[in-house]
Amino acid sequence: MFSSKESFKRAFIDKLESMLGKPVEEASDIDKYKALGAMIREYINKNWIATNTRYVENQEKQMYYFSMEFLLGKLLESNLINLGVRDLCEESLCELGIELSRLEAQEPDAGLGNGGLGRLAACFLDSLASLSLPGHGCGIRYKYGLFEQKIVDGYQVELPEYWLKEGNVWEIRRSDLAVEVRFGGEVRFEDHGGHWTFVHEKYESVLAVPYDVPVIGYRNKTVNTLRLWSAEPNIRDFDFQTLNSRDYHKVLDYKRSVESISEFLYPDDSFYEGKVLRLKQQYFFVSAGLQSIVRSYKKTQQSLRNFHHKVAIHINDTHPVLAIPELMRILMDEEGMGWEEAWHITVNTISYTNHTTLSEALEKWSIDIFQPLFPRIYMIVHEINERFCHALWEKYPGDWKRIHQMAIVADGQVKMAHLAVVGSHSVNGVAKIHTDILKQREMKHFYEVYPYKFNNKTNGITHRRWLIKANPALAGLITEAIGDKWVTDPSRLIELRGFADDAAFKQQLYAIKQQNKARLADLVREKTGTEIDPQSIFDVQVKRLHAYKRQILNVIHIMDLYDRLRANPDLAVMPRTFIFGAKAAPGYQLAKSVIKLINTLADVINRDPVIQNKLKVVFLENYRVSLAEKIIPAADVSEQISTASKEASGTGNMKFMMNGAVTIGTLDGANVEMHEEVGDDNMFLFGLTADEVIAYYTNGKYRAKDIYHGDIRIRGALQKFTGDFFGAGYGLFNDIYYSLLSTNDEFFVLKDFASYVQAQQRIDAAFRDRECWSKMSLINIAQSGVFSSDRTIVEYADDIWELDPVKIE
Ligand code: 26W
């Protein structure tokens, strides 16, 4: 069907008619989108089957990426690109009078994630398939993704995101592969002549049904699988007698309680909350995933002894850490293995990535919740802890304090990060500085015991989505300049450096940025009614709203700039447009106040004639993958201004860099490695270093109030929070004021302010020289190849998973 336009058009019309019983003329955009999606899915079926057959028949080692979040975004266009049929498809549809981009607009974002961690999982799947690596995803098919954000009167309002309302063209329900997951109940021992077995009784049975989504490699024949599990009542377990009795409401309660397991994604990025349902979700998909992996392994392989040579399981943060005791349970209770052997296999199968050092994000489950939910799993965790503490005692005799600090079960809690380190063979951080902090501080004791487990894997992003798809004009220009080899080998972007002094090339680069900015300006007008000038500097901060990411620092700088402009409307500043996008966790009051603050400020500034349009502020609602794809290619300046030591890596920073934005940032996360790539001349650094921040935390010598009293600009801004805020209302932002002063400014906003303003002034000066700015932009693009997730995935495959490419013929 993709051999020629004629055959494509025929196949498309046939599909529409057979699926929807309509002729093309009567079909809506959503009908056409569904038909096209179904066509693609059928088209890749052969390769999907071939990929699986090849993996199974050759007994290839396979890796499964376990993650509570997969922030996929839309799939249609990136699938078409990877298959190499986008142009054919677009042209054929055009001949039928259909615009491909309108069909693409019909697809809902699969928003099954909060932010960086979820999007990273999605980028990794794309890289695995594109590198012909046998690696799959395992997660939850949430009925509702991350909430849809509306801004009402400046405030965030959350609406449910029912992304499945029109069905999902990419998934296949595999009810034949459903497995049972058991919650609660009791565990009884049985003694079979000295051999103990464990019998689990009176549990609640839940049916886990997999929905498979194909993951299509770039121009190869690999189609891997993302398996998402959905929770359903286990009909076999239903007592139909009760349905007819007075107790039938119990059946309804059971149904409700089961279905709630895969109902919604917890929107609690970076704040751990001990919610029972979340813990149930974690065990649910981990148990289902492991059972299905073991089942398919046993179909072809002789002995479970070699399990870890054929299966790698990666846990994305601690959320899936129950994979460790669950694999132990399966190997011992179901397969009859002894502890030692089961432990050896488990540790060598599992590897773990840490994504944060914020202590408030670390998962610690109360035993009172944990034990009744998973009585057998708790016994195993308890035993792991006993053995671990015993080994510690041998190594550090008498050092109770250390053993207590390192224990997996202590203070009435199960410490998930400790379980992850002890029960896996690899622990990695997501940027050099982050891994160093783990080794030297947060996990210092563990590093001392298991130095060989710790390693760094700096994050990456898929250049196929974030450059080729999001910025086709730039991708085209790059190919014109250096050929197309960079597409499969992004390190070759470095060849662009040869054009650093080529004025004509830089002019083209500039023209593309202007086009992207004009397009974003149209979107901003459509969504907010605000007119923004594509000639102004587009200065962008888009990411989850969190105190450590310091959107507030950006805001205070804007307030100061605005004050200066009002005092002197002729002030010689480059016109700027500050663009924000951010969701706040629904329970995170301070973050929600910052959203209101940005919107209030935007309202004041955008309506003020005195400043002659030199300043605009825009908040785009409902930031998500598909919106990021429109914003990032249009950015001149990328704001990566977290308090040093707090952002594990950041991945937005890489997306901006690859699209030619210049970064203003702290030496935090992957910014440090970006700086190594581009140097001082092509990045605007400011602020405390991580060492300085950590030193302040230890010596307690930072005094926010001293800075407040010593800096009139800061005083001016902060007093507006408690005052009438440019006439918008009194005391609207008291909480922000107090977060900065009463708690001594935990994130060093005031401390870094002066140096941030200076960096902003350097940007103002640099932007005036168009050619010089374009050169910086070019160097950022040229040096961004190392931040492709292809590089990251090759490192994981070589150092952690021992996974080899398998070419599908
Ligand atoms: C328990 C609730 C919860 C949920 C999500 C706690 C923590 C998380 C994640 C750690 C949040 C997250 O997305 N972290 C980000 O991961 C990215 C990918 O590695 C990094 O680039 C970001 O720096 C990190 O904040």
C-alpha cells in the first residue's frame, strides 16, 4: 500500500469504507485519522511478528524497561517518519483533497507521564527500536493520563484527560495473554517433609490484560512492543450466586476497586505521597509484566538458571522496585528454586536508575500499608533486609547507626531506594554531576559497599522526534549542508561547525528560526489573544512547576525589568517575549500560586502601553509533548535555572540546544555537560555551583534576609507580593513572599538573582549582533549530537544490559 501514491489512495479509501462504512466525502477528520492509523498498524504487522519470531527463535537476550510512566505524545507522524512514508502519505492524501496535518491534529497526546522521567522512557523506546535492539516497555494503560490544564482567571484548573474516548488506533488488546495478580489475603506454610511451601489464600484476584503498542524503528524492520496493562475484574473468580443475592453490591464494590487500579496516573512529580492505590498500581504492573516475561521465557528456554543471560529488566526510578521481591517469589514459590540461586538470578537481571536526590521524592512505604497488601512479598523483603543487615554487621561490626541508616526495613517503613540498590546489579544516575552527588552524598554508604554497581548514564532525547519531526526545516538545512548521515549517526552534527563562519548558512539558520517564531506567534495569538513580535527575543521556560526549578527567579527578573522600563520607557533593551508553560501538581499550593503570579504579571505587562511592547509575557496552558514540539523550535533562549545540585539531569535543556536555542543556566544536571560541549562563549552561566549550595546547607551561613535588605531590586519585587501587585489585588502572593523569606529561601533564589540579571544583560547585548547570535545557535546544534538518546541507549546496552543489536530481515 506504500509502494505508490495510487496504491496508497486505493488502500486508504478501502480502509475508510470497511472500517466506517462511509465514503471519503462523508468521513470526518477523526474518521480519516482512524483509518490512516489502522492502515499503518496493519502495514507494520508483518514486521512486528517477524521481530518477535526472530527474538524468540534465536533466543536473543531481551530487555524490558519497567516504568510507571511513558509520556509518548502523538504517534502518527513519528511512525510515518520512522517508516519512511511520510511524504508519500502526505502527497497521496493531498491528491484526495485531505491535509495530513489535520489528521495528525486529531490524535490525542498519550500523556501517560508527569515530565522528564516519563518522556525519557518514551525517547528510550524510540532509540531501542531504531538501533535494532531487543528492548520493550512495560507499564500501565491508564484510562486517564496527566490532567488537562485550563487557566481560569489566572488559576490552574485540572480536568480529567480521557485520552481513550475515541479509542486508541495503536493498541491491540491481548486478552489471551491476561494474567492474574493477587492482593491481600493470608500466607500459610506447608511442610512437605522438610521442604516448605507457601500457600497464598483469601486474596483479591485481579485480571491484568495487556494492550500492546508497536514501537517502530527508524527505517529498519524492527518493531518492538510497549505492553501496557489494564486491570479488570477476574470473572472466573466471580461468585455469580452473590450477583443474585442481597450481597450483589459487594460484586460492584469489587469491580470498582479493581478498575480503579489502572484508572489514573498520579500527578505527583517529585513529591512522594504514600497512597495505597499507587502502591497497588506499582505491584500490579510489575507482577503482570514479570509473569508474562517468565511465561514466554519458559516456552523456549530450558532452564530458569540462565534467566539473567536472556532477560534484562530495568526499573525506571524506584516505582517498579517490587520487581525484585516479585521475581524472587516467582523463582522460589512457583519454580521451586532455593533462596541463593533465586537471589543471584534476580540481582543479575535487575538494574535501576535514580532520577532525583530530592529527599521529599524518595519512596518509603509504611509497613502498615505494605504488609497487608502483599503478605508474601513483605516476607521476602523482610528476609532480604535480614540478610543485608547481617552482611553489613560483618563488614561494620558494632556500627548500629550506619546499619540503621542503610536498612531496607526500618522505622516502620520499607525504603524503596535501598531495596533497589541492594537487589540490582547496576545503579545509575542521569548526568555526571548527579551520579557524583549520589556516590559522594546521597548514597555514600551504599557506594562504599557496592562501588562496582554505580555508574553514570547521561540522559538523551530522540533527535527523530525533537529535531526531524519538530523542526523539519532545520533538519532539511542540516542535511543540505552536511548530508544525511547525521540522521542515523547524530554525532556527525559536529560537522556543522564547518559552517560557523559561513554567513549565508547562518542567514538561512536565522530565517528558519524566524519562521518557527512566526508560527508560534500565531499560536499564541490564537490561544491567548496576545500579540507577540517574532523580532523580539523568545525567552522560554517550559517544564513542570517546582520550587527547585525556580520559575520564580525568572519572574522576579521580569518584574525588575518591567520596573526599569516603566521608570524609563526609552531604556535601550532588546524587546523580549517571556514564554512559560507548566503544570503544577494539584496539591502543590506554592506552585499553583506561581502560575497565578505569571498570569497576573502577564496581564499587567501586556496591557501597559507605556513600555511600548518592549516586554511581553505569555503563559501557554496545558503544556504537553505536542505543545513542546511547537514551542521549542521557536526559542532563542532556553531557561535552565534550577538551584545547582537539584536537577538530576534535565532533558528539556537538550531539546532546546538541538533546536538552536542558547541556554541561560546554572551548572546543574546535564547543563554541566552542555557547557563542556559549547564552552563559556556559547552559553550564559550564572549562579552558585553545586558545591557552594551544598556548603551553605551544611554550614548554615546563608541569610536570605541580608540579601533582601541589601538589594533594592529584590525588595521592590518582593514587596509587591504582599502589597497590591501592580493594582491586581492585595496580598495575592503572600505565600511566595514567605517561601522566600520565612524559610530562608531554600532554593537560593535571592542569592542567585544578581548574577542571573547580569547573565540576562549579556544575552541582551549578544542578541543585538545577529550574526554572532546565529553562530552561537549553530554551535549549540553542532554540539548537541551527544545528547541524542541513541548515544545513551548504546551505553545502557553495552554497560548494563549486555544487549546486542538484532537485525530483522
Ligand atoms: C513518588 C512520586 C514521584 C514521581 C515522579 C517522584 C519522583 C518522580 C520523578 C523522579 C520525577 C522526574 O521526572 N524526574 C526527572 O527525571 C528526568 C529524567 O531522568 C531528569 O532529567 C530530571 O532532572 C528529573 O527531575
